[in-house]
Amino acid sequence: MLTAALALTASPALAGEAKRSTFGKLADGRAVPAVTLTNDNGLSATIIAYGATLQSVKLPDAAGKTVDVALGHDNIEDYIKNPQYYGSTVGRFANRIAKGKFTLDGKAYQTPVNNGENSLHGGDKGFDKVLWEVVEAKSGADSAHVTLRHVSRNGEMGYPGTLTVFATYTLDDKNALKIEYKATTDAPTIVNITNHAYWNLSGEGSSNGAMGHVLTIPADTYLPTDAGAIPTGEFRKVEGTVFDFRQPHAVGDRVRDATDEQIVFGRGYDHNWVIGREVTRDQHLMARVSDPASGRGFELWSNQPGLQFYSGNFFDGTSIGKAKRIYRMGDAIVLEPQIFPDTPNQPEFGSARLVPGQTYYNVMTYRFTAAPPAR
């Protein structure tokens, strides 16, 4: 474990620090606040207010070598010029809505179509492309956190109701990074908010890529899709398929197996695994990831029923990351806890409805570890 590996160098009284800075300015002159959370184990996470984005996660290995394991940019201009949801908070409805259409209380709504004929991550100006307000950044004896707020007005991107959203990132002395999303509304609406971090545990600039990462997903079923990545409504068994990650598998072992039409549709993995059928009070294990090359890993826990796993299939060499290396197909993986895609149009998936007096809540926790690299 990372904590154990670094115990000899950590001070007896662990402390979490939240340090404010500025991550450049927008074209209209507004400054983009940033907050870096650190603990005494050498782990840090930087969050920028543009998109309430996880911009950096610097993670030591078992020998204490620290690298940035989250893909992204080192300047605000590149986030704006080449948006790819790196570490962003995505909403008001994460993932896809078929043709951007849904009906709520008998009224039809149209959201922007920005992914083929469908709506993706809230439309062409979702939560990832707005400047959030930093409302608190606080250091503590055993953790540090930052809370950001965004108010999405009634009618923005076609969604009804004014939605007030809070995003809180907390880093503790046990090397857990918790991300919490809470939202309330003044009128009935739909909500599905998650984080879109891209991970390469060898380092975001590593030539290893993420296809050697070993993944476990404790799910018996997944949601097959049509060619446009909209779920068909079937809950399909993973048994006997390339979607079976109940036992650990390297991501790259089957990611190009064209005998499965679903892999062809997504050019790899870009599907939702069914961890449960409803949001739960407590968090449960969603995935386990380890990188044999570096020994770094994490467990992902959440209260959500679905896990979207995306294997970085659409990196095409047009994006340059923090280490000034080109990102290409398979350079990272994404794991997004959420309710199921297109839920507003598929009643058997449950409900995305939020009404006044209720609070939407999505919590996810990354529990980072480190072990000696595989020989």
C-alpha cells in the first residue's frame, strides 16, 4: 500500500494542505482559480475552477518516485481550444441522451446534439466549459478539501429548472481522493453528474500507455449499445464475452477483438457496466486498477449503479499533454460512476428525475496504492 510504503518518511502528525493559485485567465479577463490539495505522503491533486476540473494527480510509486497520472493540460488555453473532458465535471446529464430529446411531466425537451445525432455530457456547453466559483478551500489535520459551485439557469442547454451544483474534492492522509457532487433544483429536471478523469498510472507522458493496466470490474452484466453508443435496453451477461472483467484482465488484451460487434461500435470499450440497479446510501467497489509497469494502482468506490469504462479509443494525436507528448489511442482509461446512459428515455433503467426538496448526490473515492513494479 502507498501509505505503508511511505510511512518511514511521513511525519507523525499527518496534515492536509489546500493551497490557492491562479491557472491563467479566460478571454474575457476572468481569472481561473486553482487549488492544490496535498498530504504528507507526497500525494497531491490540483483542481481548477474551469469545469471544476481535476487537472493533476501526482502520485508516488513504492520507491517514492512521483509522476502526474492524470491526463490534461498545463494551461487554460489548451483546455479551451481542444476540449476533451480531461478531468472535467460533466453534466447536467453525463453520458448520452438519444437525439438529445427527453420528456418530463408530459413536456418534451431538446438538448444540443453534439455527438453524432445524440447529446453528450450536457451539450456543447456543459458543466465542463463554465467557470465555477471556489466557495471554500480548507486545510486540516488529516485531510484537505476544496468546494466549488455552479448555478445552471433554467433553460440552459435546453434543461428545465435552475440547478445549483456543488463539487467537493477531499484528499486525506490515507491517500484517498473523494469527489462529491450535490445538486438541488427549483423545478423538476433530470440530473446525472460525474467526473471524467483520464488515468495513466505510469505517468501522463509515459510511452507505456494504459493498455497494460490490469482492470477488475465486479459486474455480471453490461449495457450493449447501438452504433451511436445509445444503450439498446438489454442487460447483457458479461460471461463468455470480452466485457467480463470480474477477474483481472489487462485492458489491451481484448480491446481490439472485432469478433464482438460491441467492440467495433465503440472502437474499443465505451460502455456502461451494471454494478447495481439503484443509487445506494453507502459506497461500493466499482473497479480496481493496477499498473504492473509502475506498481501504482487504485480502487474506485461509489454510490452509483453504473460505471462507464472508456479505453481512450478516440485519441488521434491532435492533443498534447502536460509532458509535451502527443496523446494517442489507448494512452489512458476513464472510469465514470453514474446512472445509466439515456435513462430519461428508458424507464427500465430507473429515474434521473430531481424535484425541489430533493438533493442529488454522487460520491466517488479513489483509494490509491503503490507496490513494487512487476518484474
